Amino acid sequence: MLGLRHEVGADREEPAMNILGISAYYHDSAACLVQDGRIVAAAQEERFTRKKHDHRFPEHAIAYCLREAGIREEDLDFVTFYDKPLLKFDRLLETYVSYAPHGFKLFLMGLPLWLKQKLHTPRELRTGLQERYAGRFVFTEHHESHVASAFFPSPFDEAAILTLDGVGEWATGSIGVGRGNEIELLQELRFPHSLGLLYSAFTYFTGFKVNSGEYKLMGLAPYGEPIYAQKIFDEMLDLKEDGSFRMDMSYFAYCYDDVMTSPKMDAIFDGPPRRAESEITQREMDIAASIQVVTEEIVLRIARHAHATTGMKNLCLAGGVALNCVANGRILREGPFDDVWIQPAAGDAGGALGAALFVWHQLLGNERAPDGRDAMQGSLLGPRYSHDEIRRFLDEQGSVYHYYDDEAKCVDRIAELIASENVVGHMGGRMEFGPRALGARSILGDARSPKMQATMNLKIKFRESFRPFAPAVLREDVDEYFEMRPNEDSPYMLLVAPIRPEKRLEVDDDGKRGLDKLKQRRSVVPAITHVDFSARVQTIDMERNPRFCQIVRRFKERTGSSVVINTSFNVRGEPIVESPADAYRCFMATNMDVLVLENFILLKQEQPDVQEIDVEAYLSEFALD
């Protein structure tokens, strides 16, 4: 395949070339359809099955992508898979031999799935495509997929590329360089030494669920003090100046057991791992603060080394660790790069997108023509629903709704409801691809409200009170509220920045520790200000998400503030909503005040049989982790 060329002209008559990228079987299965180099559709399987982090073959996501592109399986030119299963199996076998006889039980548990499915991925792909695809399959390496997803959609003609995650086949991190339509991997870190697995080990130790609780660990960090950081550096890591490191594996059990840490870690952190759902103590907060400091130091060292190695002024990021927006913010503020672009679907789901773009650019040799804007289209690559579909559904439910055929009046009403301290579930336009809600499947609120963080966490999201909410701010106003450059772009909510000093309020934290800090109002937008005076910023503009941008502009006209809360439209333990049915169920099962489905607005107090939700009973019934 190397050396093939597919010439693309605006007036050519030949059919479009369709490339389907797939990620599956490990974490966040997804599909992406690239048509003549343009990303037409992308979605995670979890959104359709309602099973969070669904790792099964993404049949629903594939069906959506084909439907959106207006093609069938037999119209596909290439199908590409985001990693190499045989190489991954080689790593598992070698790891088992290295740790034998430890881990034999774990190996036996995983072996049937490998023998039945994962070692036969081509067969599984053909079956999943209804036996209608007769072409060839392309298997990219895991970190090739990440690197491709980071660079090819980026706004840069050339850039350094950094990917960090748990583990692919063998690589756990890589440094690469992208120029034009080609990427090159230069260096890699290899299993079992992994920044992603290191962070996940601490996620496990603090009582959160691995592969989903890392956000909680990052959110908990500002409540603690990094009193264990030096112990981690001294006793658990051999960290080099270039950011490469080796872990003392006697503290970790993930190579041979179904837990992440060994009992040896208990001595360093003054006791055993916290049990899930038990009380979070100051110890867990201090552990979270400590591993966050360690993570940021490693990431900064690797970023500086990538700059020195490549000489590039721009940096692209992907891999699960690229979702650590605190570290990303430090790279942008303190690192040597002029600009940083982060793939919004940085985890395994984005591997499907990267694999498809890898075939189009790297293997087929098609050119890129970056114009200073990224090619992710605001990451709004999922399904949308028509007004007729929504009306039909609402009528079937017997819902009471207000329909606005005038978009401006609808937007003005939404802004008015937010300004009146209502919690508004908003579903409009195409669904987001990646873990962040960016306005299309979002819960919105007034960031000026002192009570909104606790209200939304406990009565809407059914989650821990310490979890911070992110602000959405008009891009032209970003430097008015945050320590960022004028018109600094952060469209995918992947950068943390400090609140500007003049927007902060004086706070007396003397003697206050841990969650007691939550009781202090810290800025003029307290609902999105974390206890360390930071916020995870999303900038919005008319190009990427015009509907959301118009809502916030009308909100600003009413209130003088251009900052709103934007959090994902879901409850704890569930994926972000995909359909009107998902959104309506979430609306009725929580204490949300307003539901917006495109131009339909539903007020909770007008719905039949409305009841106040007993949060404790809900949590008990669903046993959410």
C-alpha cells in the first residue's frame, strides 16, 4: 500500500474514497468515517448502548457513520483498526512469562476472550460489517493512531507530537514529528513503565474506578497538599531529565493481578487503598495532590525534550494523559512551545479517527492543506435529530412543551432561563465526539450563582460535591476572566487556566483543609472557580458552535457576564445522552429545571406527575460507583 496515491480534485467524477476507522475491545469503542480526507462522522459506541465505556464491537457507531455518509458497507474502500492485536498479545505473553507463576489466574481469565475474539480481529471485523465488505484491513499501531489523531486534524503544517496513555501494544508514550501529510515516530516509552498506568494506579488506590475515575482524582487534587510527592519521586520512580522514567514495579500489581497496586504501597501512604464509596479523607486529597504534581513534572520534562528533539514551535497532544487539562495548561504557559493543540477525543475512541486519517494521508499520500483552523469541526461529529422526530417523541410521552419556530426567540428564552438560575439541559445539533460535552449535549447554568456547584453536583449529576464544573466563555472575552492570551483558543475544554486576579474575591482559608474550602466564594463566577482559583476553560465562537455561542451572547446582554457553566448532559454512571429519549429520561429522573431539545423547551413544573427526586434513594437503587 505504501506509495499509493489518490488524487483529489474538486471537479472529479469518480466516487469519493471512504475510509472507516474502528477502535474496539479495550476501552471506549468507536467508529469514524473519513470521506476524501474529510471527517464525516465519528461516535462512541457507549452513546448508543448506554453502557459507559462500552468496549464491544461498535456496531451502532458504525451504522451511524455509514448512515451519515449515505453509504453502505460495500461502498467502503478501506477499513482500518487502531492497533495491532498480535503485537498486544505478544506483550501479554511476555509479561506473563516474566512474572510467572504470579498472574496465572489473570492470564487464564483473559485467554478465552483472546482465543475466541481478539486474535481473530479480521474475522470479527468482517462479521461486524455484515460480511458486506470485501476489501482489505489496515492495522495501525496504537500510538501511530494516537499520533495521527493528534497531528492530521491539527491547524499546524508542522509540529512536534506527544502521546501518553496506559499502554498500546508495547508503547506507553511516544514523541513524534509531523510535517505536511507525514508523521514520524522518533522515541517511545515502553510497558510496564507508563504515566497513564501510574496515574490509574493512584486512581485505584484512592478508591475510584480505573479508566473513569481519573477525572475525580484530578478534581480532588487542589483540596490536598502534595506531601507524598517527594516519596513518589524518591522511592517509586527513576525519573530522568528528558522525562523518561522507570517505575519500581514492586509497588504495582497490574502486570500480574486484577488490582493496580501491591501491599508495599500501603506503607508509603499510611494505610491500605480507600474502599470505593467510603468517606474521602484528607489522606486521599493529599495523595491526589501528590500524584498530580508528579504527573505535571513528568509531562513538562517530556514536552521540553520533545521541543529540543524536534525544534518545532507547535505541539500536538493525544492519548489518555492528554485529558489531564491541568498538565496541558502548564505546558502552554510554561513549556517551550508557542501553541499547543490537543485532540478532543484524546483517548482510545480517537484512535479510530487517527487510524482512518493515517490511511488517507500517510499510506495513500494525500496532501494536507491546514489553514490555521483544526479539522475537527468543533468535534460535533455525532447524530442530530430533526424537529419532526423530536415532536413525535414528545407527543408520544404526553409532554408539555413550547415550540419556537423563530431561532432568535428560542435562544433568547434559553438565555433568560439560565440567567434566572435554572438548570438547563440542552440538546441541539450534532453530538460531540470525545469525553467532553461542548454545548450540544450539555447541562448549562449561571456561573455567577454561589449555590450552583453544589446544586448541580448533588441534585442533577448525583455525584461528589467536590467535583468542579467547567466554564464556557465567549472567546473574545476569555482574557477578561482568565489568565490566557486575547482570543486564546480552547474549544475542547482541555486547558486549565487561573482566574484573573481582579475577578477573584478575598478568601480566608486559614485553618481550612479539604472540602471545607468548598464553602468559600472565590470569584465573581464562583460556580466554575476551583479552590485553587483555576478553571477548565472552553472558549466558544460562531464558527464551531453557533447555537451555543448565540445563547451565551444573549446571556451576556442580559447579565453582563459571558461565562456559563457547561457540564455533560448525563448523570453519574451513565454516558452523555445521545437521543431525545435519553435526554428526556435524564430530565425527568433528576431535579433539572428545563429541557431544551433543539427548538422545543420543556419546563419541569409543567410536566405531568413531576416529583422531587430523592438523590440518596437513586444512588442506592443504581449502586453507582
